[in-house]
Amino acid sequence: MYKSVNSGIDININKEDFTLAFKKISLSELSFNPFEKIGKEWLLLTGGNAENFNTMTASWGQLGVLWNKSVLTCYIRPNRYTYEFIDNGEYFTASFFGEQYRNALAFCGSHSGRDCDKVKETGLTPVETDGCMTFEEAELVLVCRKLYKYDMQESGFTTDDGIPEQFFSKDPYHRAYISEITAVYVKE
Ligand SMILES: Cc1cc2nc3c(=O)[nH]c(=O)nc-3n(C[C@H](O)[C@H](O)[C@H](O)COP(=O)(O)O)c2cc1C
């Protein structure tokens, strides 16, 4: 049982729920277009544990190989509440959903967990796996272990395409997290 930090309501989090709903697969069994999956379908980045966690929507990131490891790289601005959880933890999850959850992801991408309870507002069901949190409604879950982080900065840009003006005039620069994908789960 977990007491939602913002609303104070009790929410059931049962590890067995995850095992029943998902099966573990290998990365080589994945087949999707990463540009569609990340950029168009979006995902939830969730940091923390059953005691306290937060989730936010992302549509930027990469899947690939670095240091002979299969990695996910994601980018989180430090003013996000989720940043506090992912920056402080060793593991987090990247969770992908079917189109029927578009409104839930839109909500998690336009409201802060500092001001509302995203679980209560979206109806998503938190479940625990590998010491991390994800949601029963996800169709694909990547468990990620942080390997390397760095802060993006204006001096790193190599063109004058106007990216800093477009993306960073109001909001702070992202912190990038290169993370090893340690487990992959799909909905049974
Ligand atoms: C489609 C979409 C994609 C987003 N991608 C990112 C992203 O990659 N990095 C980021 O820092 N914020 C991104 N955001 C914004 C956060 O999801 C948003 O600020 C959210 O409310 C943060 O919630 P939090 O304060 O509870 O962490 C995105 C929002 C949307 C709607």
C-alpha cells in the first residue's frame, strides 16, 4: 500500500500485479521504429520507488549502443519535479503506452507532480518492478540504470540553427542521462 504524497489517498501497489501482467523479453526481440515510438507515441519517464515517485512525459530521446551496452538517453530539464527523482536514483523506467492513453500522457506532460496527483488524475495504476515504478497500463517497459549524466549548454552548439533561442530562451538546459537498459518487459 502506498499513500499518495499529494492527495494522501491509499493506492495498492502489488509486485505480483506486475509479474502477472508483463513478461520479460530480450532487447533483440524488440521491433519498432524509434522515431515513431519516442517522437510520436511518447513515453513516461518515472523515477523513485513505491514510497515516493513521480512521472513525466517525454518525446525526446535515443535508443542505441554505447560502451558496448544497450542504452537509452533521455533529456530532463532541472525544473521538472521528475528530475529530482531520476537524478537522485540509480534506476528509473521508460514506459510506452497504446494510443488510448494519449490523454493520460498529455496530462503528465502538462502538469507537475508538485501541484497534483498524476495517478489520481490519469487513473494510471502504479506497479513496482526491479525496485522502480511503472504503470500497469504500459505495453512496453524499459528498466534503465543511469551510467552517465551531463548538462547541455549553449557553448556546445556547432551551428547557428537557432536551437538555443527556440528551446532554451525561457526554460533551463536539459540534463542528459545515458542509461543502460537492464530489463525489458512487454504486456502479456
Ligand atoms: C509530448 C511531450 C514531450 C515532452 N518531452 C520532454 C522531455 O523530453 N524532457 C523534459 O524535460 N520535458 C518534457 N516534456 C515536459 C514535461 O513532461 C512537463 O514539463 C511535465 O509537466 C513535468 O512534470 P513534473 O514537474 O511532474 O516532472 C514533454 C511534454 C510533452 C507534452
